[in-house]
Amino acid sequence: MTATLPARIAAMAEAPPRAEVAAFALLLAQEAGASAVLFYGSNLRTGSLEGVLDFYLLLPGPQRERIWPRVSYREWPHRGSVLRAKIATLSLEQFARAASGRSRDTTIWARFVQPSALVWAADEAARARTLAALAEAAQTAARLAAALGPAQGSAQDYWRALFRATYRAEFRIEQPGREDSILSANTAHFEGLLPLAWEAQGLEFAREGERLRPQLREPERQRLLRWWRSRRRAGKPLNILRLAKATTTFEGAAAYGAWKLERHTGLRLEVTPFRAKHPLLAMPGAAWELWRARRKHRRRQRG
């Protein structure tokens, strides 16, 4: 096990990605003038290029949009195949602030305590700032896990308590046991991470074999729980605001929707220039076309 949290984060985050992922990240970074690009999600774990690749583009300078991140979808023909990406964009400054728990957001530190890869950085300063933010995300999550978890237990007991709480705070539906699937799918990532994150912030704990017991004084525990309650209350409204914004600012929404539709139903919907530019206005016509296509498909099956 790597001896310090920063060294552990750097070793995990800087593992070389697939060449196709690195090339896509470079293209997106150059187009956006980004400081750094993070790659995450199930494709990071499996190494697959199927489906949608998930990227975070971290931009230089202050955060300009009050509701962040900005979400977009991109398709890129590359060496005879088409790579697809969902891209979240915000400033590196705001990313670092959210990772450290200094914003109302619950998604950044809960997302990036999980595996991610720093697949591109503009320079050494951007690299160092991004890795430091990832280490902050681990500390923020581990600190809350100590307050939410049992008086003593395994590291997985604390992570489970954390992920159960953060899923409930967000405006999305997860199947029961989702926290277990995260931990089981990323065993190597989480192995030994909790004590390193506690040590990095000076949170004392006792260890008896696989059992951990954080030495969290009650006033500090109550302070952390108050911090969490304020963010939990803001979680769903903030996610609703982001979803509402995405309905008008999701770049490439029509292409993304058409791809998802074809992937799940086999029905192809043409993305006309009007639909690409005005996905909401085009929705009734697209729904009508989809209905007709499904009706025709059912008739062929019966015939």
C-alpha cells in the first residue's frame, strides 16, 4: 500500500488509459482550452470503448456559470469506429472547491472518491492542482463516513454508510445495494484508502485487524452531521436545477437521445438540423415519428 494519500491518488489516477481515450481527451481539451481532463465511470474500470465515455473537462480561471457543470455529448469517428462521450465542464477552481466540501454540492467529492483517471493536463501546475483536488475529495468523503458510520467497523461499513447517504440526497433512483456494487467492482481502489484519508487530515483512529474505530469526539461528530444535513437538504433542489438547465443547454442532446433510443429499442431516429438545434421544440414531431416507427415494427412482427 502506498504510504501517503497524495502518492496513492497519483498512482491510481495516472495509470495510462487506452490510447483511444487519451486521444479523445486531447481533442476535447484542445477544443475547450481545458486545464485538465478526468475520465471516470464503468468504462474506466472495464477498459471498454462501448457505450458512452464519461469525461470531466476542468477549465482555467473562475467558474462563470452559477449552475454547473455544463453537460454535452460528442461523437467522434476514430480509426473506423465511433467513440461517444458525455462531457461535464466546469472550472478547475470550482472543482477543487467542491471536492474540499466548501460548496453545497454533494456530487463532486462523492463521485471522485471513486476511481477516476487524470488522462490529460495542460502543465505540471494543472496536474498538481487536479491531483490535490482528488485527494481532497477522498478526505471529504472519509470525514463524513466517520461521522455517518458505526462506532467501529470495517472500512466497507463506513463507505457503505457514506454512499447510502449521498444517494438518498440526490435526485436519482438507485437500486438497493448500489453501494455494495461500487465497492465490489472497485476493490483495489478502496483497499486501504479510508485510513490513508483519515491520516491525511489528522483524524485519529484505532485499528484491530480489519476493524477500524475513528476517534471522533462528539462535538466534532455533531458538527460534521450539521454540515451534512445542510448539504443533504440542498441536494435534491440543486440536482433539479441542474436537470432543468440541462434541458436547454445540453449540447448534442438530440444526438445523445437518438443514440440511446437506437441502443435500447433498435429504432433509428434521424437527427435533423432542426432537432439538433431545438431538441425541445422538436420533441413532439420526434415522438410522432417514433410512434409510427414502432407501429410499423409491430406490424412487421405480426405479419
